[in-house]
Amino acid sequence: MTDEKKSAGNSRHSFGGSIGFVLAAAGSAVGLGNIWRFPYLAAKDGGGMFLLIYIILTLTFGFSLLITEVAIGRKTKQSPLTAYGKIHKKWKWIGVLACLVPAIIMPYYCAIGGWVIKYLAEYVTGQGAATAVDGYFSNFISGQAQPILMMLIFLAIVAVVVYRGVNKGIESLSKVLMPALIVLVFVIAIFSLTISYTDEAGVTRTGLQGLKIYIIPNFKGLTFQRFFSILLDAMGQLFFSLSVAMGIMVAYGSYLNDDADLGKSVNQIEIFDTFVAIMAGVMIIPAVFTFAGTEGMDASGPGLMFITLPKVFEAMGTVGKIVGALFFIMVLFAALTSAVSIMEAVVSSFMDEFGISRNRAVLIETVIAGVVATVVCLGYNKLYFEVTLPTGASAQILDIMDYASNNVFMPLIAIFTCILIGWVVKPKTVIDEVERTNHRKMGRKALYVAMIKYVAPIMLIVLFLKSIGLW
């Protein structure tokens, strides 16, 4: 019986080896959040100081959440919707939230994926200069037909990969795209460090100067309140960077072989993701600083990727057309590997909960995501409106969905997961699963127990209160 049938009590497809799991999990983690949010936070939060805090949190806070979710998945051999109920039947409701998050993210991620395809098409066809014109991005997303068409193309690619299953689809894609993505990041980062530019005022800036801003800690004006704010920024980024509290790592963990070294695999994901996140900063910050100064480094999210960077590529001249094309190829690869993992979390949940085939689960999720993503696209024209979020930010449909998933549900899932593992079924549940492989002792065991029981829940509660505007 294949992974197209209900997995409870049946065999499931699994990754061909640890490297397949690590590349797929890292591909999930290396998404748009790493590319358009990490560099902005690093520039905003004191460069090297943010990097240091982020790395420490990755090895402690992030490690605890990541290894917990992977262990839950492998122990239960279930998707996020059903795995938590297998750990403790009264806590199945966490799985509902863990499945709801990717279901919310998938439609608007596809809308953004469509934007990436549009920009890549412009650069590949030699029309990249048009994307640097003021108003290009807003004119594109406020159009009716084209954003929907691009979104559907992106969704179709993702659906085909997930339809092909764990081995032929997810693992095969990750083994091709992730090495290619790393090469592209390296090439663009190295180029970013070699550039220089003299502005109209006669001021010359270089990529190496931008690198110094990025990696050298800036303690100017540092107070406890500012340090705490940087800490919370780094924590929030970890959710995106490690794909935790989205149900994804539970789903991928369920496909991890019993003889795979779980602890080692998680360590490799930490290293892989942290490296790419830091390299994203090396790729973007020096280039933006060189051509736009410190003012240009204030941009993040779609504004950075679709407005600021095209202007930077245009300022580079002829070589900018090539760099722009390579950049959006890299972004597309990152978006695809992440979107595949998001869809898989939902599809595997449908399969495990309702006993339906993979084919049918993919079809259902594709239709749902396509319909909702169309509404997201129309949110910039026919269905346009604005509301004010609890954080004070103005929001449209995409922003509301992003806020609900990232600021509300993800911190809550992480909090309740810590309570379940730390206090209800006890940390030994995860530790035993990790040590079951070749009877190896779990690394950072004492740290894990302290984090999952005490430190992480407190930090997460504070992050949650800040995320909903109560702190």
C-alpha cells in the first residue's frame, strides 16, 4: 500500500535517506521570509548583534521547537492534523490549529509566488528595466487577470510536485532545487560584495561597506528595552526560518525513516537554514546599501523584493539585468520548495484524517487554495478594503491572513506544544524518540528539557502578546 492510502495502520512512503529529508526540510525553511525579512531585521536591529542573538536562539529556542515537531511526526507517523491526538487524545485540537496554519498560508503564498513568476518573466525576456519604474508593482497587483493567471501557474507547479508524492515529487525537487539555490545565493552574494557606486552628491559606497553594516554589531543607543525588542524580532523570524508551528515539520518528520539519526538531521537543518539566512543578508544588504544608502535598507517584505531591489538592479546597468534574472530564479526556487511543504502539510492531513488518496487530497487542496488565492488577488482591486490590525498596521486581505497565521496561530501552537510535551506527556517522550536511533544519546538534552518546560513557553507568551499588540 502506498502513501496514497490512509496511513493509520498502513505503511507510508518515506524519504529515501536523511539527506532527502534534510534538503526537503531546509527547502521548506528557506523561503521568502529568509529573503525579504531576515536582511531587513538584521539591518534594523544592529547588524552583527541581531546575527549573534539569532544564532544563539537557533541553537536553543529554535532547536527545541524543531526537534519536538520532527520527533512528534516520526513517532506517530502521522500528519499534523492527527499526530497530536496520537501523542495525547485530549490534545488533538492542537493538530487542528497546526493544519489550519498552512491552509491559511497556502493561498496568499501562491499569490506572492505568482508575483515572482511575473518578475522573473520580465527579466528573462529582457524587460527587467520596466520593473524599476515607479508604480510598476502597484499597477501589476491591482490588475485583475494577470495576477490570477500567474498565481494559477505557480499553484499548478506546486500541485504537480505534491501529487507525485514524497519520493518522486518532494524529495526529487529538493535534491535539484536546493543545491541550485545555494549556488545562486553564493554567486549573487559574491557579486554584491564587489560592487561600488557614486551617487549624484559624489559619495561613493561599496558592497564591502554594506557588509560591515551587516556583520559588525552596532551598540549605539542600546538599552534593555531595545535589546528585548531585538530578541523578540529574532524569535519571530525563527518561525519563518525553521518552518516551526506550521505543521510542516510534523508532516516531514512522519516520512523520516526509523533508522535515520533524528538528532543529526535536525542539526543539519539548523546549520543549513542559518547559513542561507545569513547569506541572504550578504546577498541583499551590501547591494541595497551601495545603490540606495542606509535609507534603502528600511524596506522589507514585498516592498524590498518587488520595488527596492529592481531599482538596485537597474542602477547596476547591463549586469543588473543578469543579476536580476538570477535573483528571481533563486527566489522562485525558494518559494516553490516552501510552498510544496505547505501544501504537503495540508494534503497529508486530509489523507490521514479522512482516509482519502493522495490524488484526491491534492485535488481538494488545489481547488481550495486556488479559490481563496483568487480572492487574495482580487483584494488589490475588486475586493480592495483597508482595516487596521491590532499592531497598528493598515491591512488588506493578504495582510489579514498573514497576521492571523503568523502573529496569532503560530505562537499559540508553539505555546501549547511546549505545554503538551513539557508538562503533560513529559520531555522524555521526545528524548526517547530521538535516542531510539542507534541508541545514541540526545545532544543538548538538559538544554532541551529546560527550554521546552520553562524558557520557551515564557518567551513565546511574551512574543504572542507583542504580536497581537498587547505588549
